[in-house]
Amino acid sequence: MKNIMLKTITVSALIIGGMTLANAEEATVSKAETNAQIKACAKKKEGDWATYGYKGVTFNGVCQTNADGKLQFKAPAP
């Protein structure tokens, strides 16, 4: 019984740790990617449709104001 509980707690801890790392990577945006997102919204207004390519992938979304007050590409929520 003690062995089963120990394994259950260990597996649970690994799963929670894995989810935390996956979310941390998702939230990290490189400076190059941020600059590409800002360039995609150059000469556009807030709410305008925009597309941009990064590392061979084309993204579609809208332009929204970021924390610095600049228009930046924002992908729709999945």
C-alpha cells in the first residue's frame, strides 16, 4: 500500500511539473518574434487583420495594442 501511494504521488508530481514547464515555454516570446509581430502591424489600425511568417510558419490574427503602446500581432485563442 505504501509503495502504491509513493508511486501515485511521484507520477502526480511529474505531471504537474511537466505542465508547468510546457506553459512556461508557451509564454516565452523571443525579441525577434516580437519584432516580427510588430512589423506585421505596421501601417495598420487596431483590430485590422494581419498575417506574418516566423520560422517557416504563417500565422493569422489581428493587431492589438501591447503593453508598450505599440500595435502587435495577436493570434486568436485556440
